Amino acid sequence: MRYRLLYIIFSLFLFINSCNRDNTVLQVDDGIPPAVPTNVSIFFAGDGEIILQWKLNSESDFDKYHIYQSLSNTTFNLVGETKDNFFVVDSLEYNQEYFFKITSVDHSGLESELSVVVSAIPINKNPPAQPRGFQINARNWQNVKYFNLTWYKNNESDLAGYKIYRSDQPGFIADTNTYVGIANNMEFNDTSNFSFYKDYYYKIKAIDRGGLESNVSDEISDQIFEIPEIVYPSDNSQISLINDFVIKAIQKPAEYKIIVQTNELFGEFWSTKFSSEKISDTLQVKFTPLFIDAGIYYYWRVATYSNGNSNPNSVSKVYKFFLTSEFL
């Protein structure tokens, strides 16, 4: 067992030292261009993409490959380079034939002759993948009610956008009757006319430039909350003592956060997050700063949260109070 351990340690030592060793090899210009790439072929063509492949060069002074493209098999233009023996060309037209030639280049910049021509038409074959990471955040911010939808970006180069579907019933069908709109990026704000405390359900589909649609996403839902009523301290009030904030709970159990700032826009001074099962009832929340100064205004607001979101659901306007005496 001990010898096995010593062998492992010695092997690790050799590996680490070999990684730290300067492996730079001086390339000598032999004045000869590298060989023309061989076995050039089309590995894949479809959905606006073409993948080329070929056999690797074996020259010691080899550096990279140049990829040339043409639309007519006459004039070829350089469209990319790679050190690998494959290359992906994307964002192509579905019904256009594309022609390619490859050259190899050495460290001295000497370039081989052009390879044989290969061509393909990247017709639209497959729909996009089902959207992933679909999330929802109901919002009642600055007197605007809306649903913020986000998701991960699809990888397809021929993606045209994402179709959004909504219903007030779970298990709905994503079709023309529930279609809301289309998004070009990974976010959509639905600003339709919504009711408070009502579940709204969403699904999305990815669509490519040829009109092929993905499978529908998972269904998600949320509901928009009212803004909690502020009771104490009231806005623009002058007070000599504050031990508790007092707010009125919304009409369903929720998570709340009270934030106190030294500035109307930023400068968080103190905050607390808590949950309450109370409905339309008064909530007293202890104010526990380490210190607080008299003679200045403090600004505070209250927010609610739903679905475990890190972004709030409803957010009050900013209120302020003036403390007339210091306390600990």
C-alpha cells in the first residue's frame, strides 16, 4: 500500500512539473507551405447551419486553417479560421447552396493551395429545442401591474423568437386562443389588464426563421398582490420615538420586507424580511437598528414576495419620517 502511495505521489510530481515546464518549441521556417487539407466533407447541413470536417495536417510548423465560402462556386471569400479539423458556419439561408474550400497555414504565414470544393444546402429540418429555465415574477411596481417572464437562451442560430401564451386556467392549450405575443430575447413583460390575487398561467414556445416551433415549455403561474397599507410612521411625519413599524397585511398570507434608507433612491440603512399568515390585519414589525441619528429624514418602503422570488411582487412608494431625538 505504501509503495502504491509513493508511486501516485511521484506520478503527480512528474505531472505538475511537466505542466510548469516551458513547452514552447522554436518553429523553423522551412519555406514550404503546408499540405492541402484532405478528406474535406460536410458533417452536417440543416437548420441554417453547415459543419465542415477534414483530416488534420501533420506538419510540425502547422498553425491553422482558413475557411473560404462562395455562393456560386466561383469567387471564394475568407469567412473564418480554426486550429481544429472542423468548422461551424451558422445563420445561413435555408434554401441557398453554399460552397466551401479549406487551406492550411503554417507559423510563417505560408498557405497551402485550396482544397477540393464541398457544398450543401442547410434546409430547415428540425424545430428549436424546448425553452428551459422558464420563470415568472408577478409585479405591482410604481402603479403598473404586469408579469415579468424570463428564460434561458436557445442555442439555435436560426431562432426567430419565442411565442408567449397565457390563460387563467391551469393545464391550458398553447394555441391561437391563448397567444399573447412574441419576444425576440429572453424576457417578456405582459402588461394586460390583471386582477389582484388571481392565478395566471403561462407557457412559451421557441420558433425558428422557417416557422418550426418547439415543444411547449412547462407551465408556470403567479398572482399579483396589492401593496400593503402604511400605518406608522406616516409619510413626512416627525416623531420622537420609533420601536415598531406598523403596516396592514394584504388579503392573503405573504412574505414581506421593510427597507429603511438614508436616501430616497438608495443607501439601505436597515431591513427585515418576514412571513405572515395574517390577512387584512395590522402587523407590528420591530425596528432594531444599532443606532439612528436625530435631525435627519429616513426613507422607508415595504414590499411583498410570492413564489419564492428574489424580486418583489408589490412595492410601495417611498415614505419618509423625521426623528426629533436620538435613541439606542
